[in-house]
Amino acid sequence: MTGLPVLYAIGGGGFTHDQFTDLNLVPLQACGSRPNIGFLGTASRDCDARISRFYKCYKGRADELSHLPMTATRDQAAEWVRKLDLLYVGGGNTALMLEVWQRQGWSDVLRSAASGGLVLSGVSAGAICWFDWCLSNYGGPDFKPLRGLGLFAGSACPHYCCEPDRRQAFRGMIANGVMPPGYGFSEGCAVEMRGDTVCNEHLVDCTERSSRVERNSGGGWVEIPLAEFNQEPSQCKPPKPVRGND
């Protein structure tokens, strides 16, 4: 079966950070009972503690749990992914993760699997890597645009509500045309996307919701709450965006 890719993008938290752990149960609703679930910890260099938390989080909720080490070949990755219903990608160094995936030949494998029905989920780096562009601070303290896998149009930024410097950099790059319009994913939120449509925003003890950020005609940015974005006109009120020029 092929169709639109499905993603549950978590801005921050989940089992790998031992915070808002109920977010990790949200993607199960798209998989049916007792799915096969896989974990990629590439962004944290296969951190043993995070791999252990993955198994603990989904124990008793899956038919089979497994993780793929960052040394696996393309053929090993393809065989592993073929058996999965849900893929969870952990956070960490986005640039390192994408570099490893490209070098090992995983990028095309993951794109093909997502188009073939594999449900995607991930936190931070694992949430934003699927877009055309993502915001990263690789190679130093400053934030930079980073080319993603291109499964979803636009750009993405994690930790949107709790890291003001990251949020300001994301808004500024969109306002300046350095990055295309995109999504700021907040802590405690799992944003459900099917293709380029936002279907739902699942919240766990979250004070600020995720947002869509676009460039306005005056060279600034326009921020629209996801609750008011990408819905049928009959189902929502006209958005009341926050505006700025930083």
C-alpha cells in the first residue's frame, strides 16, 4: 500500500527525555493492536540509556520491539524497516543523524517505507528531520538551516515554546526567506500530520501549543496556532495570528 506519509512530531519530551511520556502512546492509535515498533537512536549515537527507555516504554504494547544500530548497512536497514508498523526516532544531533543515514544508505529506505505505510514518530531531531528544511545548531552555537529528508513540505523547529533563542531564529529565517514557512513544535505536543495536512494536535500538560510560521508581505513573520491552521473553513474561526518582525 502506498499513500501519504503519516507523522507524529513531538517537539520535546517523551521517553527519551523521561518527560511527557504519555506522548509516546499517541502514535499507537494509527497502528492497530500490538504493532511491531522500531527505534532509531542515531541522533544520540545509540545512547544505551535511551534505547533501554524505548523498550521499557513500549513493553507489553507491541508484538515485537527492536532497534537498528547506526553501523547497519542499507540492506540491513531495508530488511529491518520492512517488518515495522511504527518507527520512533529519538532526539539529539540532527546533522549527525542525517549524515549517518545518507552515508549508510538509509535515507531512501526510510522515504520508501513511509510512503508504503510505515507510521513515523519522533522527538526533536526525530520530529523535524522529515521536512524539506529543519532548524539546527550543528557545528556551533548559532542556529542554521539544515536540509531534511523532504517527506513533508516546508520547515520545522523543535522545542518551540521553551527555547526563545531557537524560536526567534526560526521566525527570523522565515521572515528573511532563508527557510520556507513551517512548523514550530512545542514541548508536550504530538502533532499528527498526514502528508502536508495537520490533522490533530495531541497535548500533554502543555502550556503553549505548536504553531505554523509564515512570512508576511511586509518582510516579517506571521504565527498561526495549529488549532486554527489547515482546517476546513466551516470548522474553525478566522485565525488571529501573532505578528512580528524579529
